[in-house]
Amino acid sequence: MSVNLYRVILPVTDIERAVTFYAELLEAPGSRVSPGRHYFECGGTILACFDPCADGDAIESRPNQGHLYFSVSDLNAAHERATSAGRLSVDASVATMPWGEKCFYGEDPFGNPFCFVDDSTCFTGES
């Protein structure tokens, strides 16, 4: 049996603001699939911004607890986009972690934590 992660739901409270933020951050327009869902293709996994109210669902949107990790070839450019994309907080600079990843952490306007990692330094737990 083969298992692949193909979609991650990212809870948001304003789908239009989320689209603007993530389109700038990811440098991709993505595509609207329903009034409250907008999909961004991220290397084989879909990042699905989901605003339950805009979709007519009677549930409250709460931020994810854990970070979403994105790998990019130009970490400095991603950091510049993150610091100018209407974020709540982003690390002041890129840093190298003890496990070798060169990265920065941040939080989107909805409280969802994220991390961008230089794709040449991604640590997957294997030596």
C-alpha cells in the first residue's frame, strides 16, 4: 500500500484575506474551489485555505497548533515576501537550526504557524 499526503486544511476566518496573503507568500494565485475554499498547489500537496463561514458551515475556525513547513530554493526572497505580506509575526532574520536547517518561522494573519526552509538543508530525520 502506498500512502501520500495530498491536502492540508488551513483554517482561516477571512477567505479573501487568506487568498491575498498566501498568493503573495507562495507566489501563486491558487484556485477557488468553493465560496470558502481556495487551493494552492505546493509540490504535490494542496494547501487548502478553508473559511467555514464563507462555505456556510456552522463551525468556528481555529488556527492550527503545529507549524506548516515549506521548502523553497530562495529562502531570502521568501523571508522578504513574508515580512511584507500582512503577517502577524515573522522572525527578524533567517537562522540555522541545531539540526542543520536554514529557516525562518512566522505566523499568518489567522494565527497559523509556519516555517520556510532552504530546500538544500531540509532535515527529514535520516542521516
